[in-house]
Amino acid sequence: MTAPLDPTPSSSPKSSSGASEPARLDPNNTATLTIACPDRKGIVAAVSQFLLNHGANILHSDQHTTDPSGGQFFMRMEFHLDGLDLARGAFERAFESVIAQPFEMEWRVNYTAQPKRMAILVSRYDHCFLDLLWRKRRGELHIEIPLIISNHEDLRRDADMFGIPFHVVPVTKQNKAEAEAEQVRLMHEAGADFAVLARYMQILSGEFLRGFGRPVINIHHSFLPAFIGANPYRAAFNRGVKLIGATSHYVTEELDAGPIIAQDVIPVTHRETPDSLMRMGRDVERQVLARAVKAHVEDRVLVYGNKTVVF
Amino acid sequence: MTAPLDPTPSSSPKSSSGASEPARLDPNNTATLTIACPDRKGIVAAVSQFLLNHGANILHSDQHTTDPSGGQFFMRMEFHLDGLDLARGAFERAFESVIAQPFEMEWRVNYTAQPKRMAILVSRYDHCFLDLLWRKRRGELHIEIPLIISNHEDLRRDADMFGIPFHVVPVTKQNKAEAEAEQVRLMHEAGADFAVLARYMQILSGEFLRGFGRPVINIHHSFLPAFIGANPYRAAFNRGVKLIGATSHYVTEELDAGPIIAQDVIPVTHRETPDSLMRMGRDVERQVLARAVKAHVEDRVLVYGNKTVVF
Amino acid sequence: MTAPLDPTPSSSPKSSSGASEPARLDPNNTATLTIACPDRKGIVAAVSQFLLNHGANILHSDQHTTDPSGGQFFMRMEFHLDGLDLARGAFERAFESVIAQPFEMEWRVNYTAQPKRMAILVSRYDHCFLDLLWRKRRGELHIEIPLIISNHEDLRRDADMFGIPFHVVPVTKQNKAEAEAEQVRLMHEAGADFAVLARYMQILSGEFLRGFGRPVINIHHSFLPAFIGANPYRAAFNRGVKLIGATSHYVTEELDAGPIIAQDVIPVTHRETPDSLMRMGRDVERQVLARAVKAHVEDRVLVYGNKTVVF
Amino acid sequence: MTAPLDPTPSSSPKSSSGASEPARLDPNNTATLTIACPDRKGIVAAVSQFLLNHGANILHSDQHTTDPSGGQFFMRMEFHLDGLDLARGAFERAFESVIAQPFEMEWRVNYTAQPKRMAILVSRYDHCFLDLLWRKRRGELHIEIPLIISNHEDLRRDADMFGIPFHVVPVTKQNKAEAEAEQVRLMHEAGADFAVLARYMQILSGEFLRGFGRPVINIHHSFLPAFIGANPYRAAFNRGVKLIGATSHYVTEELDAGPIIAQDVIPVTHRETPDSLMRMGRDVERQVLARAVKAHVEDRVLVYGNKTVVF
């Protein structure tokens, strides 16, 4: 045990060497490994040894155990591919047989060079929608947006401005099943990896969710589980709460009950009306949705039961 | 690559198995290893393999690299000692030769069974002081408090109430050097591992810091680096800021310039006076100091240059 | 229309004349008037003219209208009594006949010289309880605490330390009605103006509330209306929320459904257990309760329907 | 003194009559009066009586005294013009002679029917700029934007999308005086009432400020007074702060030292780089700037010395 990690009181602080900005590695030559398995001894050693043996340099690593005496283990590792001694398919086959099977892992590798393809479903409110498009344009979200689906024409001009195909699929009580089938078909055709409901004002059926078969992220305009369902700002006003919020979660068949990815709130007072709550809430909604989408895109969200680990 | 980590849209959410509360391992039979070294391939593999080989079960692990292409590497691992095949001294000697020396590590192991011993220095304000005593009593801080040192008599009765030795060491311009020497002597005699300035209204000299030779944590009543020095609430009032805050940091010889551990702020309006800012600020001060002390006690704070990693 | 209220760009900022700290008026010679009535033209003019005519100097004034086209009007005015030309009783009779009756007001005057008398009901958790006692000692809460009632002996020593009478009234299923009657009797005997449930783990009956006949403030350990009832931290853990909170509200017969005075939340992650949520939540609970009690004590809370105006 | 304003414990809460949404008055037929004057008895009575006499119905009222024993008095009153018995000019002349002169007021009336005209100055960062344009489009900001001035071409397409004239005025060390003169000329020509620097990366001279002669609002990307000047995110990274922020203030000749209108911060950790701080900070910057602009537009900001009252 050598030098301390504590502050060295004898020396006055000098300009930190940590101040130098990291040199950038090629961001397109990295990958992210996510793992879930029953907790047991030796997982970290086995995975990190495997990556070391094959020349993968770990950039970031996070892990979590739901219960140290026998729970579920979760890990996320970002690593660089420069020194990798195997082709992608061979690397994945080796990991499956050497590591994943013995430890009974659910796992996945995503390559940064293949950004996720995000479908957006939206109705008339533009704030979450524009915020996502703008963050993509700014480079904050490493995604492709192959299509936008709406049940209204209103936002076509904005979609055009960003050069993204805009499909209007009107939804009525009568045509809901066909409309959903058409939506799923469009998303599959566009190769969407996941979908975001950016204030899409229709409830999705189980058929839609199973038909699409990929994650769907919603933004709900309350701090769930408070104010489930329609008109949460009105309900918040009626209850006289002193804060309002927003919740982003994966969509399941049960309304507003899926695994929560991100939540936030802002304080409000007696001066607000349902209308001003709605206006103030828009800022929270778009922040929370953007945070959830970014976490999903970067493979930081692992689902277990009806909960999430967000690394 | 088997089952997905995504939500399974086909099933409605069931009551999460994650809901079962973890069984508790003996909290006195764990240890925390903290490491700092130049980043290079293979550190995680080596450390986790070493712990595995010797029967230490990793409970939590965090790591950070300041720069993926050649920076500083930091790690904190909490592990259980139940299965350890070496005695403490032997374990540490083995780690030093097998792992620490090859990787040029600064490192340390702390055993939960030996709680850190915290000295408190305080003047007349009671809020941070009482908050720490109360958190210790509630079991929120795993520490011993062998002594309290003050330059005033005011808080003796509170110290008595908690059964902690209370030493008054008056400090004047004339006796400052002797007073500090006496403070250091008292802390060494009591076996203090670190000291907390819980609104101690004297500036510590370099002699004090070097003499004590262990970490000293301060709470400053502003969001540093704004409002360094005396009377920050008055300065905040004069500048007309819309938020006030507190900063907890390790003390170095340069006033209010040491490595920051924790900070927070609260919003304020034009209605406040310097007095009401001081009153409101007390709540932030004690929260921020408690957070910093807890992080330090749990070996979550690693210092490099004039900055901290807080796991 | 003369000089602008805007910044004067031609002059560089000079040290603000606002920097001078207000001279203090005698804080025991002020009063607070609170008013609720149907909104109509002329209320502010009438009230301010009345106070002016009788020599009361307005220190602070707040008002709120639920609906500018015919809602409810609320006002709170703090004024100084130095120049008052009427004795208290005469002043109040004059206000009632000249102002209150024509405008159909509910109203009240409270004199700072008569601090409110607060009863505390508490079970075993000490955090909210001690926080209130400290704040009172520090002068943050302008109150008297004539008695503490508990259903357990645990906190007697703390009560003694502060010199406050501590009454243990055990409550069982069998004796609940008598126990509540005894509690009400003790509070009436001590002249309590309001009561605070500082984590008192019994549900109060309507008989208690009607028998006491004065406001009762509770702290609930969730962001209501989420997680009503018992074990909200466990429920929050099970739902996987990303924030936990606390709500202080007036107690009504319907559980956790009374008018909300204050709420706050803190962010949490997947790393927390029900136990750590409980620990973290304590900090929010005591802050929120203290904020609510302070607002109540300073006559800042006006109730209408099941909501509050908090000035 | 009749019925209490406290919760009525005997009745269970009923659905609040406060739940009914206010009927809307014509938002174009209101005005806002702002006042600053030496504090003395009778101001509120005089102003509210004057408005009552002339048929103006007060919708909202806020007031503040810097010091109850002889400071500065500030008031903001929103009132409806439906019942006004005077034409605008006559109303203002009457107020000046009857109220403003006796009380030595600085004052102003703004009519909602005449939205303020906001000039935007911007360089290359688009986040604050787009945020303001969206909020205007959405109806969140009651303004007109007659022109945008930039020292770069980059954002022309966005300006076009919103149909707003976009003027490029390149600024170099050599042409700074002429460039500023041109900017002032353009703003005067467009009838701008105030200007917003939406991340405009040039320091404005005193000549500019005096030449324009109207308020200029800036967004600075730090929690002032910390990190004044260039590169605050880099400076925040180097200091190792645990929160970053943004400050919106009126521009004066002294850099980053003008009266603060709004500030906010977000927590950050050791994991951030200067780049990620910049990315995260963008969300705070645009929120804080939008809040400040909205407050200014609604006449909620009154300046005194180097500070603000924000109602």
C-alpha cells in the first residue's frame, strides 16, 4: 500500500493534469456489450479476461447486482475494437460459447458504426418532436430517423425541414386495427430498431406492440404512478399538487405501467392554471424524453421485470 | 446472443421479482479496495481475477478513466470477506506484489469492521454539527466520533447529550500556532482518521494540515468558486444572484480552493435578506456536508490533482 | 411616464444601494391579516385604504384570484402596529363592519406577539421531530411547543433535552377512541393552536379531528397522490420510480387526501433498496415538513376546497 | 372574524370548486403597470383607488419593499381595460399627475395589444436561438421578432423557415465600431424594443449599449459570478465543480456583471468532459434564457442598482 488517494495537504493545489482533454478515439470503432444473468462469483473476471484476450480495450464499465446474496447481475461495457483479433461474427460466437452459456447470460453487442434507427410517432404537439429532431441534428443523439408517422398533417413542414419522410396514417375507432398494421408495416419497411411516441395521442394495442416486436418509448406528462391516463395536467390542477412532472417509460399493454426509464418534476404554485401547467410541463417532457432516448440509444437501459437499470 | 434485454411487449408486466429485498450479508465482514493508476489494458481483468482466486466476492464495482487513450484509471470495489483464503496482512502483501506493483497503483483497503474515526471542529453554528451527530446516531454514517474541538463553549451541552468528549481550544491571533498544535495533538491522541470543519470559523494553516496529515473536509457556504472567503451570503445578496449554495471540499492551503466533493444550490428571490439567505442556506449546508462526509467514509472519493472522482 | 425601470446601459454598475441591510422593526409589533372572499372590484383599494386610515403600515402584501372573471380572492397582508390608532379589539370590530361584511370575507388577524402553539404527535422515527425542535431552538420557527404526545417512550429523552412536556398515550385497536380523547384533552389543556404529525404512525379518526377542531399538519413519505397509504418507499421500490418524495398536507378524514401545502422530490437510481430509499427520504421529509410548518405559522397558507394558496 | 381559512376537518374533501377553469378575458385588452418609488405609507391604497375610480379591474398584483423601514417600493399590476373610463393617453396623463408625481414614481404602462419587439443577435450555436423561435411559434412568448442579426451565415436557413429577416453583419477587430453602428441602425429601423444575445459571441461596447438605448438580455453559460468571461465550461471542468449552470442578465458595460434575471444549474459528475459539459449546459442555457425573456416580456423584471426584482 503506497501513496494515499487523499488530498495532499502539504502541497498547494496545482493546475490539474486532468485538465487536458482526452484525445478522441474513432467513435465509429467501438461497441457496447450488455449482459444480464444470475449473480455468481467470477463474472467480471471472466468477461474482462475474455475481452483482454481478444484485444478489446474497455473504455467504460458499469455493473449492478440486485441482491449481493443471490440476485440478478447486470453489466454494460463499452470497448474499443481497434485491437480486436476476431471478426464480429466470430467474436460473438466465441463469447456465446465461452462466456454467455456457462453463466446463463442474456446479452447483446451493439456496434457504434451501426446507429440505431428510430421511428417517431407524433400527433399535433410539436415540442418533444422538434426537440428530438434538433438533438439529432446537433449530434447529441447518435441515431438515424428513417421515418415519422403521424395521425395528422400538422407537422409535415417541420419533418420536411429536417428531410425526414413523413407518413400520415389517420386513426379512427373504426380503422384502428388496420391503421396500426400499416404503422407497423411502415416501421418494419424502414428498418426501425425502436419507436418513440413523442406525444402520440393514441393508445397502442397489444397487437401493435407484438407486431412491431421492438422497444417503444413513451413520454407521459405526469410523475407516474400519479395521474395515469388522460389529462394529467388537469388532474394535477384539481388535486392541487405543488410539483408537476413527466415520465418516460417503455410501453407495455398496461396503460402507463411499463418500466420507467427517466422522470423529473418542476415546482408549481397556486398561481398556475391547467393551461400554464401544460406550458410549463412541456419543458420537462422534452428533457425527460430526450434523456430516456439517449440512454436507450447508448444501451444504458436494461429491463428486468417491470423495472430498469439505467447505467 | 439469446433473449433480449428489452421490455417484452407481448407480456403484461408482472409483479417484479426484483421486489424481493436483498438478504443482508454481515456488514462488518466486507472491505473496500480503492485504486488509482495509469490506464492500460488488463487492469480490471487482473484485479477481478485476483479477488476471485482468493475467494473475495465482489459486491459493487465502479471505475473511471479520465481519458480512454492514455489517462488515469480509478477503481472502487466493495467485496465480501467470508470466503477469503488469506489473512488481512497476507492478502494485502499479495495484492501489492502481484497486482499493485506491476500496474504502478496507489491503492488502499479499508475494512468495514474498522469504522473511520472522525474529529469535528466547530465554532458556534449548530446546524451542520447537530446534523452529523444525528446521522451518526441514526446509523446513517458508519463512523466513530472520538472528539469534538471548538473555540467556544456554546455547543458543549449538545456534545454531552451525544456522549462525545468536547474540547474547547480558544484561538486568538496571538496563540494561533499553539492552539493549532494543541488541536492536532488532541486529534492524534484520539486516533482521528479525518476531520470535519462543521462551520469552524478559523482558517487552518499549512502547519495544521501537515501536522495532522490526514484529510480535512470543509463546508463552505457558497457554490464555489463563487464567493470565496468571508460573508458569502452577504456577497450573494449584494450580487443579486437567484440561487445560493454550499460546497464541501477537502481543505488545502489555498483558501476555499481544495478538491470539491459535493455541491448543491437552492433557488432564491429578491425577497430574501442576507439573514434569510443565511437561514435558507443552513439546509443546503448540512445536506451537502453530510453527503460529502458519507462519500468520504464509504471510500467513494478519490482525489487527483485538484479534483475528485466520487463513485 | 418618467425614467425607465430598465437597466441603464450607459452607466457601469455601481455597488447597489440595495446592499444596505434593512433596519429591523420590532418583530413583536406586527400582525398578519388573511382574507378570502368572492372576487370583485375594489377589494384591494378598500383594505389598503382601511389600513392606511388607521395607521397600519403595510410591510408585505400578496394576493391571488382563482379566476379573474369571477372567482375567489385571497389576500395576505403583513403590517406594522406602531402607528395603529385603535386597540386590537376595536380594530377588529371596525374591520369586520366596514370591510369584511360588505365584501363577504372570511378573515383573520394574527399578532406576532402571540406565537402559535404547536403540539407535536410522534411515534418512533426521530428525524422530523428533532428537525422541528432544532428549528424552534434556532429561531427559525416563531412558535411555542407546549407539549409532545407519543404512543411510545422512545423519544422522551430528546423531549427532555429541549424541556418540553412529553406525554405517552399508548394506542391499541381496543383503546383508540379513549386514547384519541385523551390526546385531544391534552392538546386543549395545553392551548395548542395546531398539531403536527411528525411521522405519527396512527390514522386519526374524524372524531379526533372534530374534537380538536384546529388544523393538523401531516408529512407523508411520497409525492402524493402517488403511493397513498402504508409503505410508500416499498411501493416506490416495486414500481421502479426514478424519484422519491414527500408531501405535507392538512389532515382530513380521507387518508392522505387533504390539501397539499408543500412537496418535494429527490432523484434515485436502480441502486437503491427500500432501506436506502427510506434513509434518503428522511432528508426530504424533514425539509418538506419544516417548510409547511413555517408557512402555516406565518399565515401563508389559505385553504379553499381541497387546495391551498401558499403565499 | 367569521369562518376560518383552515381546512375544515369535519367534512371529507369534496371535489374542489377551484377545479373550474377560469373563463378567459380578452388577452389583448389588458395592460401592465410597473412602479418604482421610495417606500412610504399609502402607495397601494392610492394606486388601487385610482385604478378602481377609472374602472380598471386588477387581475394580478405584486409588490416588494427592499426595506420596510425606508427602502424602495416596487409594484406590478396587471389590469383589464374593459371598463376603463379614459383613453390611453388621458389615463396615463391622469396617473402621472395624480399618483406618480406625488409619490415620485418611475413608472410605465405596457399594453398587451402591443407586443414587445425583440431583436435576436446570434453567432453559430443554434440552441438558444431555435428555442426562442419555437416558443414564439407555440405562443409561449407574446412578442414579435422583427429581425435577427448574426455575424455568420450559418443560421439563415432556420431564420427563413420562421420567415424572419436575417441580417449578417460580420464583425472583425477592425470594423467593430461600424459593425455595431450598423447593428444598432438595423434594430432601430425594425423598431426593436429590446435585444437578446442568444449566444452571440462578441462583447458589446458601451457605444452599442448607449446607441441602442434599450434593454439587452444575455445568456452566460455559467452560474455567475463564477466563471466570468470566455470558456466557462472548460473552467468548470478544470475546477472540478459538481454542478454547472447558466445565468441570464441585462448587459452592462462591465462584462458578465449586469443585473441577474434568472439562473439555474444541473448536477454533473467526474465522468463529464468539457465537451459533454457543453452539451449538457445547452439545456440549461436555453431554459434559463427563455425564462428571463418571458419575465422581461411580461414586465415582471424591475431593475434597481445592479439587482432585479422578478415578480
